[in-house]
Amino acid sequence: MFHDTDLARAARLADPRPRSAVSTGCGLAGLAGLLLWVALARTYGMDGPYAALLNVVACGLPMVVWSVFVDKVHRNPSTGIDWSAAKPLRETYEISLTKLAGLWLTWAGIGVVYGLERFYWEGNYSFAMGCLGIAAPVLFAASIPYVLVLDRYLVEPRDGAWALGAWLMGLDEPISVQAIYAHLRSWAVKGFFLAFMLAIVPPGFGDFIRADTGLVLHDPVALANWLITFMFVIDVAFATVGYILTLRPLDSHIRSANPFAAAWTAALICYPPFVLMADGGVLDYHPGTRGPDGWTIWLGGHPVLLAATGAVLVALTAIYAWATVAFGLRFSNLTHRGILTHGPYRFTRHPAYLSKNLFWFISTLPFLTTGNWVDAVRATGLMAVTAGVYYWRAKTEERHLGMDPDYRAYSEWMARNGAVPRFFGWVAGRRSA
């Protein structure tokens, strides 16, 4: 009965999967643009940082076109825009000027943080700062017509940026402190993670483009690592697009940033400069092991095992990248930008975290040690704690997204139909409904 396609189809019709906020076509359009640019870059040896930035553009532009002309996302009620009811400019320009004051104050604050923190001007981050420095005056100029025009169509133009501007200008109007906090949280997410994403765009792209396929195709380990690098090139490009294009007309704006301190703590300890899993960090599980490429050493001399393990690691990284592609224009940590129910999110609520932790475990093999059994216990235990951090992140994200009834409906559907929840339920001996 489990292979009866008619019964399976009837079950799907009786309990349909909630609609996803992002279409599959959006992510596929971005992936097609990225693949085309990567092919050109490899053909002509374009492996520099600006070629890597063009990879981000090649990924993002097709998604914008698809979103507007195919999905018509600008018409979604969730944009908060009514294109049929333009207000006269004389009615909204004061609101817009106040909003611009709040927006520019926010940008100035982010700039101060960038300037004060040394690590933003070292290593790969210096490239990110250079990009943002070039973009800053362009964004400043473009924000004026953007806000002036958009406010004429917004159902409620007095948002968090307006509230901050009204506070700055001392306007004698009711000001929502919570709206200001929500605005600052959203821009804190964008300011922190966009700099990080821009910093890591060039290295992986350059490594993938420069690889010698003549050598790669004759070595299963090199091939696996090359493909893994490509999966991360895809992931980073989509994620960078997501942090850049937080725009209402694309319905990719931030609905809300996570308001819970636990969520910020769980997320930030996974990223520099706060990362605890890095070399020498509190949760560094590598000492006593062969490191992140331990699988290539421990399984050396066993070509079949090497090839099989490499294939598994590539598949896990592909799932991780697929989870990011599914976001289309909307990838972002610590935010709600619409509920996803398609792609790998049909099978589990957290495909990226699950695949990432499985990848780390299989690639490192922490229970095999270069020292003694204590080192093995430590490495395995610290990796378990690291997995616990991601479980913590997942729960804080669910707490935030659970404020939206659409996510609660998706979560309930997932509990009934999701392959991963049902598998763990079977392992735990729970009978599904």
C-alpha cells in the first residue's frame, strides 16, 4: 500500500502542502544565470574578485526579472503597496523626508561600527568595505527618489525608519518605540551579514574557477572538493543577493527581525568575530583529529570508500545549497521574509542545519583521533555541542516565525507529512496520525 500512487495522490489532495512565499522558478532563474556566468568565467579565466561580484549580479538579476514578470510579486498584498492608489506628492513628501532622515541615521550608525571595528579592515573583510564604500554614495542618492516615489503608493508609509526620523527631528507626533527597535534590528542583521557575505564571495569563486579540471577529473577526492566548493559558490551568491535586495516592490523586504536575545546569541556565535567553532575557539572540535579533511586521510588507500564518502559529502553540500536557492531573493538569518514550504523545506523545517552538521561529522570523523581516547571523546563531544547550537538556532527561529499563522500551518503540516519528522518519529516509536 505504501507504493500505491493513487493512495499517495489522494493523501496529498486531502492534506495539501501550504503555499510557499517563493516560487521554484525564481531560484531556478537565479541558478541558470549563475551557471551561465560561471561557464563564461571558466572559459576566459576570470577568477578575480570583481568577476565574483558579477557572479552575484548574474544570480540576482534573473530572479528580479522572474519575480516581477512571471510571479508578479510587486502585486502581492504582503508588499504593503497599493499601485492603484497613488497619493499626491504634496501629501507624502514630509513623511518621506522624515523617513530619509531615519534611514540615513541608520546607515551612518552602521558606518561608525564598520569604522571602529578593526576586523572589518583586515583580510577578506577589506574587500567588503571597499565595495560598500563605493556603493554608499550611490545608495544615498538613489534612496531619495526611491523613498519619495514609493511612499506615494505605500498603504502605511510611517514605518520604523519614519519613526526614527521623527524622533531625530523631534516631531510632535506619536512615535512607536517598538517600530524603531524593529527597524534597527532589521538593519543590524543586514549590516552584519552583508559585510560577511561580501567578504567570502571572492575566495570560493576564485578557487572554483582556477581549478585544473584535468587533475580534478582523475582524482575522486579532488573532484569531491571541487564540487563542494561549487556548492558553496552557489550558496554564497544566493545569500549575498538576499541580503542586498530587501525591497518592498520585490516583496523581499524584512517583515520582522528576530526579537529574542537567545536567537541573536545562537546565531552570532556561529559567525566571525564571535564564532566559537573556529580554530582555538571554545567549541573547536578539531584538536586531536585530522581536521576538516580528516576523511581523506583516514580513508586513504581505500578508493571505493573515498569515492563513496566524497559523493555523500557533495550530496549533503548540494542539499545545503538547495536550501539557500529555495529562498530566491529572500535569504537572511534572523529575519522573517515569507514562509518557505517548497524545495527541501518539503521534507524538513531545517534542511541547511541538518545537512551542514552531517557534513561536518562525516568529513571530520571526530571519533578517530591522532592522540588518545580522551581526544576522541573531546572532539566528538564538542561536535555534539556544536550540533546543539544549531538545534538551539532552529528552535529560536521557530519561536520567531511561529508568530505568523502561516508558519504554524506549515509546521503542523510538516509534523504530519515531512519525511524527516516522520523518520525521527518512527525512530522514537511514535505512530504518525
